[in-house]
Amino acid sequence: MPKVSVIVPIHNSIEHLAAFFESLAAALPDQAQVLVVDDASTQPVFEAMPELPRAGNVVRLRNESNVGIAASTNRAFDLATGEIVVQLNSDLVLDVDCIATMIDLIERVGSQAGIIGSKLIYPTTGRTQSVGMAFGLCSKRHVFRHLPVEHALCRRTRELQIVAGATVAMTHRVLGLLGPLDDQLYNHNPDVDHCLRAAEHGLRNFMCAESVAYHWRNRCGPIRYARVEAAEAAFWSKWGNRWQVDLGRFFDEALDHLLGTYPHLAEAPFTILDLSRSADQEIAVKHLATRWDGVGGTTRSFRQLGNDSERLWLPLLVPNWLVHEPMPFIYLVDSHRELEENAMWFARRGQTVAEEVIVDLSASVCTTSEFFEWQTEGGCALVEHVVDVIDS
């Protein structure tokens, strides 16, 4: 295995560090260089850092003031000596093969390998948090969010425009081409910016499905959300229209899987019941219309543009007579988890129609039967927000 440098920026969240470092100790390649940057924590984070027996060299750096993830990582970039450079958030629990499988994919792709990310899982639910990202209409989305981790769509290594930055790996050569993270983006979007720079160099970014980590997400306290609006403005201003709206390819992938598994649904006379909020609804409807001719023209719109609730209780949002509608619905929502607390509605619908479909704007697609099977298997408790997308 090539020599590896592992970079970990930290700001507080000391309660996560024991599990993180325990998993890092098991996943660390032999003789790896480890660079830990304390970004002006108010907690004694270095005291929580154990010995790492496999490490060849451990470098501890401390910032006197909080400068953000991008600038902290750049400080470590300057000292990284490995042929492979790995960046890790500190709110992770790594699978033992997390780092090795990213490196293996880099070696298999060869000189065209850009930035490699991992499959990220919610520790609370065991569901998929990220198997890659896509651009919508001025939005950035984690695709297939909240699907079961063993779902066929979540087991595929795929090439992507952008990947989540919680776990990424690249060669030192690629880092030299891309340059440092954009520290004007502070904690928000430097990973996406790096991916787009890699694509401009003709490099190929991937999500490696064999590389797995649990990710608590954004557990650095209020400072994690500092300067978000400024970072968003800087990102969109910088990139203009030099990115591709690619969310549609994931709708196609999900619909191919649905109709391959349940071919009889191709003939169902669906009507869209639209409860979405985001402008990406336009993309979803366009791709649904390629599978069910005319379905976009029969949409019943109850869009929840002014509703910021994390759950959509259908009996309170649509007319009662719709529960007896003989045509099956495609429920279009921002996140399929918004529909979890609707047992009565779906029980009543089951008296009228055999099967319906749920489509959300992360391109997660399932039948209502699958939806309730997943709830039974995984429970309903969530601490994460069900809508995690920033629209400009």
C-alpha cells in the first residue's frame, strides 16, 4: 500500500472523539502519517486523543483562533507527505476497511482518479445518509437519502460530479493540481468546490460503496453553521453556470430499479399528488413523465411551500375525498420520511388501490409497501432533519 497521510480537523465535539479515534486506529494503514488540527477548541481535544499504534508519525497542530475546516485542512495539506491524502471529519465511526477501499479504488481507476468519497450512514437509523451528491436547480442534494443501506441503489460504486467531504481521498499529485481548499468557504462547500475543480481538470470523482462510515453530521456546535449564507453566495458566485444539473440521472436510475423490480407498475394509471417544496420538483415530474405518459398533466398540486414541518400529515393537508380516489398516486415529496406518520391515510388508501409509489427529491423511489416494511425494520425515530438541501 502507498504511504498515506490522514488529516483530521477538529473543533470541540469531544464526546465523539473516543469512538472516532478507536475506529481510526483500526482503519489506519500501517505507518500512516496522521495530522490532527485543533481549530481553537474550547475543549481539551488533544487530551481525548489516544495512541495510534499503526501511525508512523502523528502531528498535532493548534489554531489560536477559529479559522474553519477549509483553512485548518490547508494547514495540514502543507505538511502532508503521503502519496495518498485522506481527509476525515471527526464525527465519524469508520468501518475497518473505510480507508483501504478508497485507496484501492484510486489504484484501480489510475491516473484519472480525482476525489473518492465513502458511503455515509446515519448512526441513529442505520439508513443511508450519502452515496454521492447531485446538483438540482441551484441546489445540492445527497442522492438516495434515507434508503436502507443494503438497498441495491446504495450498493453501487458510481462516478459522480460531487461527493460528500466527510471522508475523501486523493493522490498527492491530484492535490497539487487542485490546490488548497477555498478558505472563503469556511465550513461550507469547500469539498464541493474541490470536486468541481477536479472535474475541470478532467479527473473522475467517485463514491466508493465498499468504503463505509457512520456520520453524526455537523456536531461541532454553533460554529459549524457560521458564515453559511456568505459561503453559499461565494460558492454560487464563483461557479456561475460551470456545473451540470445532474439530479435527473438519479431519478432515471431509481425508476429503472423500481420498474425492473415491479414491472406491472409501468401500466398503472398514476396521478401525481404533489406535496413538494423545492424547485427540483420540475426535474422529478419531467422524469416521471418519461415512464408514465401524460402523468405530469394529471398532477394534483398541494405543494407545501409555506410548511416547514418535518412531517406531512396527509389527512390535514389534502381534501378528505382524495382518500377514496380510485386512481393510484405517486406521492411527490422533498423527503419520503415526511410521510412516516400517515398510518391511517395509507390504511384507508389500501381499501381502494393495491399499490402506490413515493418519490422524493433526493431521487429515492419506493412503493408504499416497501415504505412500511422499512419503517418496521428500522423504526421511525429521527434526530436528523428530513430536508437537508440548500436552495438559492
